[in-house]
Amino acid sequence: MTTGGALRPFALPAVCLVAVIVVGLGVVLLSQTVGGSDEPPAAPAFTLPPARDTTALDVKQRTGDTVTLIKQVGDSATQQEFVITPSLAVERLVPIKPADVEAGEWLTVIGVQDDVKNFTIHYVIVIPAGGSTLSDGVARSKGGFLGDEIARDQHDRPIVGGVVQQVQGVDVVLAGPLGTITVSLGREAPTRLYRVTEATGADVKEGDRLAGIFEGTKASSILVLPPDGK
């Protein structure tokens, strides 16, 4: 019998969540426990995936189809021009609520390794059916994105993912690579829960954050995070 794990309510940056992965049982558990006698067992070593081949930049200005992108590194910043072409595939991260998640969609939990509690969760990404799926249960959008490409923390990576089986209140039940996973989304979830939605070049605005493989002033596809998504 498959044992279901739980992804407890993830919160804004002030709250670090815990990931415990019990491979033998196919259980993935994220909880809001912060210490004491309920300290969870150590999780298996987390190996970061290979470095991304994408770049994430912020839209400083848009004039017609020409966009000025800026990349901030410490106290210094560099900028480059980007031209929005008719063939550009655009996907946008749209904030949603747990009730908006639908069966058949793919859900991915994204975060960073945490030396104290194994993982800190930053985003939960919902990808509509129709994207491609990796062997570890994490899905790519039609534009080829996992969702972590847009993150400001370059250590953010997919932690766990699966296809949505059903939604029960704030609980989202997934079929993951190791079995059933239940993701419980708390009240703070809407500010960090996004669906990848098809958009157009006209939807790119000043203040947006763009991720893509930029070759000169062009890219074949981009992922867009609105400024209120941070």
C-alpha cells in the first residue's frame, strides 16, 4: 500500500519548512516544525541539478518591441537589449489559490537546501497538462520551463513534483515518482502559488522578470514573473 506524505503549509521567507524524504516508503514530508523533541530524521543528501542554461533579468524599460533588461549582481548592474518578435513563445506565472488547482495538472515544489531543516520552500508551480515530464516527476511547460528559472536565488531547484489527482480544500493529492504525495497549502500559499499560463509579447511589462536563453537580442521562449510576484 502506498503511504502518502504531506507538504505542510509553506510560508513567506520568514518561515523555513522541512523536507523529509523516506525513499523506502515513497513518502515526502514537508512540515512547519521548528525544533525540539520533534526533530525529524535526516533526509537523504540533496544533490543540486546541473547549472541552468537560462538567465533571469528584470525589465527596466519597454519601447515598442524593444525591451531593456537589467541584471543586478551585488552593487553592480549590467543591461542588455531584447527584441520581442512575433514568433516568441511567452509564458507567464499567474498567482492562483489552492482551489484553482485542477486534476491532471502538474505541481512542482521549488526551494533551496537548508542546513537546519533540509529545505526552505519558495514557490509552488502548477503546469497545465500538455507539458513534458522528467523521470523524477517534475514537469516542463510547453516553453521548456520548470519554474525555478525565474527565481532570484540561483540555488532554487525543484524538490518534488507530481500530477494532481484531486484537490480537497487546501490539500492537493499528487501521484509522484515514489507514490502518493499530499501537498497542504496554508493561508499564505496564494502569494507563492503560481500557474504557468500562455501569454503574448504584448503582456511583457516594465517591472516584470524574464527568464530564457538569450542569444544576442533574441530568445525562442521566455517565462515571465510579474513584479507583484517578487
